[in-house]
Amino acid sequence: MSLIALRQTEKYYNKGKETQVHALREVFLEIERGEMVAVMGVSGSGKSTLLHVLGLLDSFDGGQYVFDGTDVSALQPNQLALLRNEKIGFVMQNFGLILHQTALQNVSLPLLLNKHTKYVQVSPRALKLLEELGIGEKAAVPVDQLSGGQQQRVAIARAIANEPLLLLADEPTGALDSGTAEEVMQIFHRLNEEKGMTVILATHDPKVAAECSRIVYISDGIIQGRRD
Ligand SMILES: Nc1ncnc2c1ncn2[C@@H]1O[C@H](COP(=O)(O)OP(=O)(O)O)[C@@H](O)[C@H]1O
Ligand SMILES: [Mg+2]
């Protein structure tokens, strides 16, 4: 069974209005557990929309999405939130951190929302994650005092806090210099290879895409060269 199966999935913004955008068109996409997939396309092609739908952050308007055996269109908002918290990590394009809070507080948040994590385990676990990502010494520093590369590591630590099956990252190297970008890619490789996480990242950097096990091209909301 695939981890992800989109079938004829459609997504509109501002549906029925003059400003309507048809952002995903009849998308068929299957992704197996353990894959590391790059989603490539020019700006405005639908990369973020696709990731947001896959990450259960955004609804869709037609077709089907089966995630880890669950047809997500049948779920209520609270069930979606639970599934997202337990099984999906998302590294937002602008990191999406709470800037005035410390690195530790940012990473603690998804752990606090997880019913299976005891309160006393939250801080030690968050610190361990920061240490694993090489920024343990920044735990008590407010995120707005960290460099871009350090913020990206905090964002990744937060995304993987609940050991998700699926890690989504929206242009994770886009704002980083090439050395830092390479370090961040090494982190994704490690999570994919050592922890078996399925990784999907949007990028328009061919070098980043070439490091992935598969490239999915999207243009005008259409996935090119589908496999099935
Ligand atoms: N919240 C939104 N409201 C209206 N249109 C949007 C919204 N988000 C994205 N779009 C439009 O949907 C299309 C796909 O955008 P997006 O998924 O952000 O592309 P990419 O990430 O590849 O740059 C674009 O035409 C964009 O303008
Ligand atoms: Mg985008």
C-alpha cells in the first residue's frame, strides 16, 4: 500500500469567483513509504498547494486523497488535526516559527499537543531533537536571534518531533547559502535513510532535486509524466 495516493485530485482557490485559480488539475500521484521525492516547477506552478494538500493543511475540491490507508476526505477537522500531529511533519517555506519564543519552546509545541507524550518528557525530548540537529546550545535562545540555517534546523526539529511517517518541506533550501543548504539536505537524507521517513520537498533548485530518489514535475497544476 502506498503511503500517499492522490487520484484525480482538484484544488481551486476562490472557487466560483472572478479570481478563481485552478491550482491542482486531475492530479494522480502515488508515493511509497521511504521515498525521497522532489516536487519541481516554476513559481506559481502549484508546488506549495500540492504540499499543503498532502500535509492536510488545506482542503481539496475533487478526487481522492488516501494517506496511510485513510481516505482523508471522510475525516472531520479534529480527526485531520490528530492525523497531522501524529504522522506528518511540515517545514514551512518561511520556517513558520514563533519568533519571540525560544528554540526549545518552538520544538516543544507539537509534543505538548501529542496525547502520547507525557508532560515531563516534553522538554528533554525537545532538547534531544535540537542536539541531534546540532543546535542544542541554542535551546534557550529566542528564534529571532538565530541565523537562517539555525532557524531552519529548529523548524526541522519541530517538524520531526513526533517522529512522523511523512516529512514535507516547502523550498527548504531556498533562503539559505549553498553551504548551509547542503547541510540541510544532509539532514533530510539522514532522516530518510536512518529513520525511514518519507520526505517530499518542493524546490526549484535542480541540484537539490537531483539528490532525491524521484522528481515530480508540476506545471500549471498538472503533474507531468505520471508513472501509473
Ligand atoms: N491562498 C491563495 N489564494 C488564491 N490563489 C492562490 C493562493 N495560494 C496560491 N494561489 C495561486 O495558486 C497557484 C499555485 O500557487 P502555489 O501553489 O503557491 O505555487 P508555487 O508554490 O509553485 O509557487 C498560483 O497561481 C497562485 O497564485
Ligand atoms: Mg511555493
